[in-house]
Amino acid sequence: MKLIVAYIQPYKLNDVKEALVNEGVAKMSVTNSLGCGAQQGYHESYRGVKFDVNLLKKIRIEVAVSEPFVEKTIDAIVNSARTGNIGDGKIFVTDLIDCIRIRTGERGNNAIG
């Protein structure tokens, strides 16, 4: 089992969700986040005062998958979120030691579904 965490551009969320569903991955958590990376933000001026905006809006997607779905999930995210521009995002893949479904007490791959 793996936990896949992806940071993507907000306007790509629907494309990524659709790509994941097409690969049979429909369960995910989505949160708004702020971050900076290679984009390094931008400069803005408000009422004559200049300031840096270096925390940009991103979407964080978390998906727990069993081994047969790991590469499908990664490929779906990459192919649907990629624009070729700086700021497309990152994907992190970590081992998932256990998963427990609270309602039934199921563990492991059975809990992921």
C-alpha cells in the first residue's frame, strides 16, 4: 500500500479527478494549500506599496492505493496535471503501513477498497 500526495495547480483539479476516475481510483482527499517552489512567487503593488507574494495557491490531493494502482495513479496525475510550465506541482509517494476502516474495522487493502 502507498500514500500518494500530489500538489497541483487549482485549475487542473477537475482534469486530475476525471483521470483518476478513469483509472478506477475514485477515493481521495482534496485540500487547498499554499506553497512555493521553483515559481518563487511574484511581485505586486497595492496603493503604491510593493510586496512579494511567494506563497501560491495549490491543491493537495491524497490518495491511498494498493500496489496494482500505484503506477496508474501516478501516471493519471502526471498526464492530467502537466502543462509544461514551472509550477505544475509535485508528487510524493510513501509507504502506507496500515489502513483501518473505522466503520467495519477492516485493515490493509480491504480497508482501502
